Amino acid sequence: MVKLIQRTVKKIYDGDTFKVGKKIGNTDVIRIAGLNAPEKWQYGGRKATNRLRGLIGGKKVKIKPLAKDKYGRIIAKVIYKGKDVARILRKSR
């Protein structure tokens, strides 16, 4: 079983990708599994980015790495205050 890794969110890139303060393996960029938000420049992208920033920006989250994507980012289940971040964001659309 993969253990949860706690990290502080340092930067929000868009509605489903963020940077943490300390690397996990060889990257500090996390993409939230089960969520496909628009890019910042796409319609709805700014709103999605701001929602993620408001929810976890600067906060400590728990990360369960699942895979890596073609850009080297970790695709992970992300937990904040015991709740799945992807599920929270899908419900708040």
C-alpha cells in the first residue's frame, strides 16, 4: 500500500495542477487524479484555478501518488482535511 505523503502547496498552476514545497522523488509538481480542469487560458480556466487556490493554496495536503504523466508530474489522489480534493472540486462546479 502506498502511504500518504504530506506536503505544503506552494503554487497553483491551474485548476488541477500545483507545486509543493518539497519534492516527491524527482518532482515537485502534482496533477490531481480524476480531475480535468480547463487550462488557465481556456474558458473557465481562471475560475478553476482560483477555486483550487482558495481550497488548498498554501495549505498542507496529503498526497497519494498513483502514476507519472508524460511531463514527469506525479498524478495523485490529493486529500485536504480528510476529503478528496477532486471530489470537492467536481461538486462545486
